[in-house]
Amino acid sequence: MTDPFELPLTVTPGDIDVLGHVNNVVYLRWVQEAAIAHWSQLTSEAQRKDLAWVVARHEIDYKRPAHDGDRLIARTWVGPAARNMFERHTEIVRASDRKVVVKARTLWVPIDPGSGRPTGVPDDVRRLVSDENGGKPTV
């Protein structure tokens, strides 16, 4: 899995803060929504039932503002993966010129949904989501 997953987004008035651009909390929500949509696309219902994820760390770099009505694209892919932690990258770009608005790196920990405790990732799931290319998209 090396091609980034893309999720289209449109900035709405509720996303705007007092400075007239998208609030930083909204970007965090979009990063999570993109990860969930990607996970849902890649995996079966049974796989999603047997494995859940929690965030251990978010890092976000804000590059450019986005404003009401802007059309954006959240691009996400999984990078390096250890047994108990996966690194996910997300870029949010303007659809019109593909300029990066936000870059994020998130560390996700796999957990057993029943116990809520960290767990390993089955090989079949690892092959679906893990990037053997060191986290670099191929596009």
C-alpha cells in the first residue's frame, strides 16, 4: 500500500475561527477522519471488529491558511510500522493548486477492542496498511 488515500473536504463557516481561517482543532478532526476513512476502505468489517486504534501522538505543521468555501483534499498513508505502533502521515492540500496547507504525523497504537489493551497487528492487516517504502507516497 503506497498510494495515498484521498478524502475531499470543503471548509464550512463552522470551521472558521475568530481570525477568519480554519481553526487548528478542525484540522485535527480532519486528520482523524481521513485515517478512519482510509482504515475503513482497506479493511473488512471483521478486521475492524478485531482491531482498533488509539492515538499516542499528533504533530501538526500549519503551512498556509484555509478559508470558508475552500475545497481541500486530505491525503493520508501509513509509513513505518512496528509491532505496537504505526506512523501515519497526512497532508491537507488545496484542491485548486495542490499546495500543502497542513502536514501531520500521527502515531497510532493498535488495541484489542474488547479489552482496550495494546495488541499486535495480524500479518494480513499489516500487509494491507503498512508501507514498505519507508512512508513515502509514490505519487
